[in-house]
Amino acid sequence: MSSTHTAGTTAPEIQALFQAQYINLTTYRKDGTPVVTPVWGSEERGTIYIETSATSGKVKRIRREPHVTVSPCTARGVVTGQVVMAHARIVEAPAEAHLADGALQRKYGLKRQAFHMIMDVARVIRRGPAMVQAQIAVTPFTEHDHHHDH
């Protein structure tokens, strides 16, 4: 049996991640403690894009430790599929940020706009600064990526 990965085919567990409405993103603290957060994620070109506050803990944790795990889940974070190892990074390039924004808008549309509106109203009420968004790019490891040289 060949171990070559045919272009255009995606492992079922990764396909399930791409189609999930909610994804559990597990990041790790300095001491190795896992931190699990259910998030919205939208796939574009084999990468899952997640949007969050630029000052969130997960952004800080990913900058320090890019190895994460992801799994399909419910809105409350109950895992509904296989946990997949992945590499995460903070999106820096404006063109990629635009791509991520478009992918999230296509998938979540009105729900996403309503969420942003609620966040804006809350910000006005507490007279806080505007929330600066950050996008996280998560690339799931496929079978042939599992031979790490650590």
C-alpha cells in the first residue's frame, strides 16, 4: 500500500474539521497545561482561520507555542469528532487577513455580523477601546506530517 498523499484528498477527520460549525482549539500554557476554547473556524486552502481578540490568551500562547490540537465540537465545547494535531500561527500579512476575513464571513455571515455588533455596543457602554481583531491560521497535520524531528 502506497503512503503517497494524492492532491485534492483530505483525511476524513480533517474534512470533519473543515465542515464543523465549532472547533475546539487547544493551546498550551508555559507549564504545558492545555487551554481548550470552542471557536468558529473557516477553511480556506487547507488552513482553518479563527478570529479572536488580539489581546486574548490564546494569541499569546500560540506566539510562544505553535503546536495545538483541534477537534470538531458543539457550541459548548463538547467534542464530536477526532482530535487532530496542528500548527497555529498569528496571521500578519494583510492579504492573508483579508482572505481569512472573507472565509469567516462566507461561513458565518449574519451570525458573525451580529456578534461584532454586540461587541461594538458593549464597547460603547463600557467606553472601552475598539477590540483589535487577530486571525489565527491553523494547519492540521496529515498522516505524512506525523514524523516530527523533536
